[in-house]
Amino acid sequence: MRSFKKVKKIIEINPNSADAKAFGQLIMSLETEQDFPLQTLYDLNAAEFDLALEVLKDWRLGRFYIGKAKVFDASKNSTVQTPNTQNTMK
């Protein structure tokens, strides 16, 4: 998730730069699930393009972690048994 810190730094240092605007647009697009023009990525230089790809990978990984947490909570809740429903062998 270091890519998010790098992007944050780029945006904070010069929020009016083309790179900062591109990264801001990318993050907002991912968060709101809106379309993002790929040409914006192609306009970045090689290092920033690679960073944008890192952001995409990290964003996707983060979604899996959120999904993992949700399924863990659901699983935990489904395995909690009350004394009346516990199976006991006698």
C-alpha cells in the first residue's frame, strides 16, 4: 500500500500539476466506481505510469482484504452457538 503514500505525496507537493490531477482523478474514479479515461495514464511519464499501475494493484488487493474481513465476520457469526443449539455427544 506504499503506492497510496507516494500518490498522496505527489498530490500534496503540487496539487495543480498534471500528475497530481491524474492521480487524483484515478483515486476518485476508483472510489466512486466511475469511468476513468485510460489516455490519462498514457500521458504520464514511465515512472508515474508504473506508480498508477501499483495503485490499481493495491486498490484491488485492498478490496480483497475488505471482502476477507466481511466473510470472516459472517463466518464468525455463523459459528457462534447458543447453549440450546450446541451439539453434544452423550
